[in-house]
Amino acid sequence: MKRTTYFLLSVLLTSALLHSCTKIEAPYATTKEVKADTTNNRWVLLEDYTGMKCQNCPEAAILGKTLEKLYENQVYVIAVHAGYFAYPDSLSPSSPFYRQDFRNPTSNTWSSTFNVKTNPVGNVNRVYYNSSTDIFMQTSEWTGAVGAQVKLPKAAVISMHNNVTITGGDTTLSSSVQLRFLKKFQGSYNLCVCIVEDSIVGPQQVGATVKMDYVFNDLLRGSINGFWGENITSANDTVTVIKKDYTSRLSGKWRTNHLRVIAFIQNADTKQVLHVISKNAK
Amino acid sequence: MKKNQNFFWGLITTLFLFPSIATAQDLIKGSEVHGNTQLDAIYYLPDAKLGITDTTLDGRLIRMNGYTEVNYTLGNFTAGMRFEAYLPPLLGYDAKNEGLGVPYWYVNYKNEFLEVTAGNFYEQFGYGMMLRTYQEWTLGFDNSIRGLRVKVTPIKGITFKGVYGIQRFYWDPYNNNTRGIVKGFDADFYLNDIFPSMADSKVKLTLGGSFVSNFQKDKTKDYAAGNQILVMKLPQNVANYGGRFNLNIGDFNWFAEYAHKVNDPSSVNKYIYKDGNGVFTSLSYSTKGLGLSLMSKWIDNMSYKSDRTITNNMVDINYLPAITKEHTYALATMYPYATQAKGEIGISGTVTFHLKKNSALGGKTGMTIAANFSQVNSIIRNPVNDIDTVGQPGTLGYKTKVFGIGNEVYYQDANLEITKKFSKKWKGIFTYLYQTYNKWIVEAHALPDGSTTVYAQIGVADVTWNITKKHSLRGELQGLWTKQDKGNWVAGLVEFTIAPQWFFSVQDQYNYGNPTTALRLHYFLFSAGYTYNSTRVALSYGRQREGVICVGGVCRYVPASSGFTLTLTSSF
Amino acid sequence: MKKLFLILLMGWIMIPGFTQSIFKYKKLPAVDIQDIKGSPFNTSEITNDGKPIIIDFWATWCKPCVRELTSISDVYDDWVKETGVKLYAVSVDNSRSVSLVAPLVNGKAWDYTVLLDVNSDFKRAMNVGLIPQTFLLNGKGEVVWQHTSFAEGDELLLIDLVRKLIKGEDISSPDPGNSK
């Protein structure tokens, strides 16, 4: 009995000690250049769940912009303002600045469906990365997750034309999206068309202080064809060109010259995103 | 969930019926079944003044956390499991807790020489700076390891321990790419048992050492920075090792532990490659009527988790105790301190003395006085070279000075507690505290004016009146005075108990000094409880203020709420 | 979900009903902890020459625990003289506050045998949820009674039970309401 135990223990110990310390020598990191391949590879959606009261969120926004620039025209960010950190405070003295309400039915629905409770967190194409249970990850994982998605072959070709008309007091957006799948896909797919606004100035918690003139970009204003988009048939057909036209009235508070329309194809069940496109509203 | 429903029903039946069946049949002679259970259920009410609406509650007004643990012993074998359910979790607990199942089970064999555990286990090496797994229900904290533990006692006084496994992360099944595999070895030598010559010595000495390592698969990590991508090399194995001693000579006791962690870039330290170091030491002297204790600690980059991407309280491998005094009075817990694993240096001293009956100061009945002072500061962080900034990802990070004291005060607490018995029927505890609390460092929230530090004075009078042998009335009067944060508070509590079964209490916390008039709110709470032997049921109704609950230096944020709370605990 | 919630709730409420007063420890679990000097101590060594034993789980930061032990401390000498009972005060303070145990115990001049259970191993083995929790063992080392929480006056019930034990009375289901 004792002998066996000693034997097992010494095996355990030796293996533990032999393989249990990796010392990394400087330089700890190398750099690599990356290039977007908009022709052959997938275009990628990076969803950044954020809030004006979240002190680490500006860092995440910067990272999002960095990734957009690194993979130009291949990566698109949507900043989803929802939940605790986006809750405007009219009462709390600890945040007398946060009067703006950037939340909207779409951001609230996405946030509660995905059960987002902390900020900043994000997902890339709503796909699992280094996890089998949660598509959301800390900012430190974003680069790797984007890197994995931008390498995938393009799933569809997509184009979009937008126009904004102002008649009387009404601002109307008309969007036309055309797409064709490049590969046959099983399952049901939706096209979701959303509006984002750039260059909104307002207070944001940055570290320990409040920055009054912080600039919000990629801010989700809402979806124009339902929270999860509209079903598109023929996902298992590479010939049909699917064409969708939308007209929707815009809020008068939005500045049309800062609006963009982002359209993406997603699996109706898993919500996994296959392809994405972004164009100015006008 | 649906797929597993049969399993769950089976499980629930087993858990709830098993104990009674087991007794009824008295399964096998010499076997014992024990367990314990706790249920916390809250019916939340919207409360406009606290800013709580149906929406902020997600429309889920009824929430519960509950567990039942059952252990079965037969001879040298023990087996047990814990069933947990969060449907959905109470506010302030991570939403990832939602669900139910058996996150903890084990089989254990033990004799005088050998102990083997398969399944989940809780273990501590030394004082915990290299490895400690434990569970703290009130915090929703559980970092148990699932795997194998072997403990060997070759001769009296010598203990070897080996552990191997993966840590719990909510309900997530083990996934090869994420959480690491924790391996650990610990040796403990109690010299007085080993050397017969020391057996009766007044000097008692224990020496120990541990080696812990965590394996994660990934070898590199991409990190976008500027116009390029940083490809960081990752250590697959992160080691943390060190030693300790405990020396006891008569009334003196001195212990110290040192831990050294080899490069561990992680989300917590923002991917810097500096080694981590930690020293924790305590010296105490006590004799009848007098107790002295001095603790100090230096922590530098010592967060140690089995998943380098996690930043919250989960998957901690080691434990870095806070050395500040743990307070329990409502207002004294307004500004609790939590260890800053990234780096801190602190000192704490406590004096407790008892003035005897019939002495000049002690009066007819005696008096106990306890004074405590603690302060925690930042550590010194200097740039490694002229190019890289402090803490820049993908670099060494910074250079520090061993035991160097940084300028920033994280926490300071000076407090005095007097326990006095006035007569057979009356006694009281009187406490005064002066606290300096760096809200930015501890909670990552700055104050409204952009400053970071709260200075608070707190006074508590706690008086008990034993009306009869079985009936007693206890009252608390508390005040907190500060010019920062939420301003002044006053709190009162009256508690009536009928031993050994009943208690009733009414309490109120009133934020009368809040700079915003609309937030000068009362937080009334009515509670009643019934205890029968080891079963206790308590029901309360009222408001709960926003706060941070800390146990052992680990903290959990609790949002303000309003509603009915049911708490049930039982052990059998 | 709601159905599940209700069923679980009922289940939880039933547990104490099923189990209360049924399971008495026939033997204390043998767990390696420490004595107040930091020397190894195995809980199988908790003995008192065939006289009753009280085991009280407490911590320095737990106010009701300290109140309970202070109340008992005032009369402990008399208890020991009268009944020969021995109280083991098992501190579950972890490494944060373990070095405050001896100063507090001595500072308050308590006469108990104090044990240190720094990672709650013994607490877990005894299935203690909340502290304070008190166990009463008879001369054979069997747990005959346990109680959670503390109210002023609880100590009087405890010593009554000890007295009954000494007389050989059955206390397996004491009716606390009728005790003096």
C-alpha cells in the first residue's frame, strides 16, 4: 500500500516539476502586419456592448476602432448601449451627468436575449471563441476572435444603396439590399438592417473621471426590419439574387449626415453572422 | 435544459427523499448521512425612489439561490454531493449562475497514512498564497478543483499533498481551450512531531513549501495595438511556488509565507510579463488578559487564475488575504476593503486587553478594549526602460522596489472597540472608526467630483438588555459622517429575542446627508426568525441599500433592492 | 421555470422536516486542523474522559459568535465545576484573521480549548452552514444536539441539556420551549 502510494506520488511530483514552468524570454511579443481581404474573405461584425457609465468602455471602443482600421472595410463595429451602464440617471448623485438615453428597443432586446450583464464585452459575428458556452468575451480576446473570422471564406456577396429624403417634418430612409450566397447553407437565415450614428458628443466615464466631450461612434439606434431581421429564403441556393427594399421614418433627433446603415446576414436560430455591410445613410 | 429534465427530476427526488429513505432502512450499519441546506429567496418589489422598475428587474421578480449538500460516510469512505439552483440568481450574483445541477461531488478514502479524494475538493496550501480553493455561499464564490487529491502522512509530523484538476467556472463544462489544468504539490513538516527531542519543547516549529502550476494550451495571443498586431508569447505553464514557517514560543507566535510567481500575462495585469511576488507575515503575542498582533503584507502582481482571460472573482487559484479588520455593523461595512492582487503594501496592528473585575478602570464587572489600525498603500511602479510605459501590454510591465511604499493610500482604518458589562442584565459594545477609503481603487468608481477617496467617521453603540433569562432586547445606534460620496448616515436597530427560538427586529438606515435631496431615503427592514435546533427560518421585508459584501477580502457588489426575503438554513 | 421554482421551494422547506433530529453523528469526522499554537490537531482527539463536550464554531469577525462565547465565558468556570463539560471553540477564521484568534481569546480571557480550522475543513465535515453553530456531544462522543445562531439566554438551555446528559436523560428531541 505504502509503496504504491509513494510510487504514484513520485510520478505525479516528477511530472509536475518537469513540465510546470515556462519561462518566456524577452522580447515577449513580436508584431505582425495584417491586411484586409475584402474580395475573398468574410466581412465581420464586432458587437461592443457598452455604456456611458462604464469606465473601461472607452478602451474597448478604441480597440474596436483599431480593429476596424487594421482590417479596413472588412470589420464593422456596432456599439450596443444597454443595461446597467447605459441606464440614464436623473437621480443618482454619483452620476449627475448621464442624462442621455442611448438605449433603444433593439439594444435592450439584444442585451437581454444574450444576457449581457457586464461591460465592456463583445462578440465577433456572434460566434463562440475559446468557449463553448458564451459568445461574449473580454476585450483582450477580441483581436484573436476577429483574426479567426476574417480568415474565413466569404459566404455571400452583398451590396446596399441608401437614400434619405426629407418631406415636411418627416425624414425617411430608403434602403435597398441585394445579396447572393456563394455557398449553400443549411438552416434558416435572416437579413437584419440596423442604423448606427457616429460622432455623438456627450459625457462618458473614462477611468476615474467623467469626460464631458467624449465622442460616441457606431452607436446603435435600432433595427429597421425587426430585432432579428427578416427571413430570407434561398440560403441553400447560390444563384438567386435576393433583393430587399425598406423605407422607414427616422427620428428627427438623429443627424442624417452622421447616420450609417449596417446590414448583416445571420442564422435565424443561432444568430451567427455570415456577412455584413455598412454604407452611409446618404 | 429540456433534454436534461428527466435527470433533474431524478436528482431532485433523490436529494429530497434520500435522507429519509436512508434512515428508514438504516442502510448499512456504521454508515452516517449528514448534510446541510440553505435557501435564499427574494420577492423583489419595484421601488421608484431607488430607481428599481420592472425593467431593471428584467421582469423576474422572484429569484432564489439554494443548495443542498449531502454527505455519506461508511467506514473509511465518504462520498458527497451538492445540488445548487439559481432560478434565477438573486440580484448582485452573476447571471452566469443561472441554472441548476450538481457542481460539486466527491468520493474520499481516508486512513491514517493516506487520503485520496476524487471529484471536487477544497484545499489550502499553507496560508493560501499559492493555492486555496474554498466556497463562500454569501459571495457566490466557489473555486473548487475537480480532479484528484492525494494526501500522505508517512510519519507523524510530515504531510505531503498533491492535487490535479480543473476549477469550477459557473456551470461551464471543461473546454480544452479555456480553463487551465491546475497541478500542485505541498509539503508540511511539524518538527516537534518529527524529532522526539523536540516533542516537549516550548518552541514549536512548522516548515512548509508548495509548488503550483497551471497549464493552458494557447502559445500565443494576438492583441491589436496601433497599426499592427502584437503577437504575444504565452507561457503554457505558469508556476507559483514558495515557502512558509510558523514559530510558536510560549505566548509568541510568528508566521510568514513567501510566494513567487513566474511570468503570467493575463487580462488582470493587462498582459505584462513581470514575475509576481508576495510576502505575508504575522507576529502575535498573547497572555491572559492581553493580546497583541501585527500583520504585514506586500503583494506585487500576484493575481493567479486558471484562465488568464477572466477578470472577475472566478477561477482564482491562490488567496491573498486582506489584513484589514473585518467589520460587521451595517454602517461600518459601507466602505470595506478588498485585496488588490495587482499590488499593495499594508500593515495592521491590533491590541486587545481585558481589564479585570474590580480594577480601577474595569469597574465591578470588567471591560475589554480592542484597538486596531491598518493602512494599505500602492506599491512602487517604475518604467522598465525609456520607451515602454508602466504596464504596457507585451512588455515586462514595470520595476518595483521590494517593500517600497507607494504614494497612493488605498485604505486606512483606525478603530476602537470597548466591550463593557454594566451589570448582570446590561452590557454594551461601543465602537469608533475612522476610515480612509479609495473608492476608485477598490470599486473602480470615482466620486461625483472626480476625486477618489472617502474619509468617514463611524460610531456604533450596541447595547443588550437581558430582560429575563430568555428574553432580551438589543439596540444599535450607528452614525456615519463623511463629506464625500453619499454623505451622512444614521442607523438604528432594535432586536428582540426569545431564547432559543424567536427573534424579531426592526432596523432603519437613513441617508439624511445625501447631497441629492431626492436620495435622502430611509431603508427600513423588518425581520423575524425562528430557530429550532439547527434549522433556522427568517423572513424580512424592506429595503436593502446598495453595498459591497466582503468575506475574507473577497467582495461582491449588491445593488439596492426592495422586497420580501426568505432565508432557510438547516444542517442535519 | 415557475413550476420548477415552486417545486424546489417546497422541497427545500421539507428538508428540515425530514431530517431534523434524525441524524446524529455517531462519531466525529477525523479532520486535520490546528490547535491554537498552530500545531497539527486531528479532530478525533476531541475528548473529555467520558464527560459531555460542547463544540462551538465561531470566528473573530462574527459578532453573535463572540457574544455567545463571552456569555458562556462568564459562567464557564461554574459549568466545568458542576458538570465537567469541556468546550472546544473551533475558529473558522481564514489566514486573513487567524492570527487574531489567540490575541482575542486571551484578550477576552476565555478558558476554552481553541482550535483553528483555517480552510473550514472541519466546518464542512460537520455540515455547518452559518455560524455560530453549537454541537453537544455525550460522553460516548456522539452528537446528541445541535443548534444554530445565538440569542441571549441560549447558553442557559445549553447547560440545562448538559445537566440532563449527566443524569442520563434522553435529550434527543428537547423541547426548548419548556426549558428554564
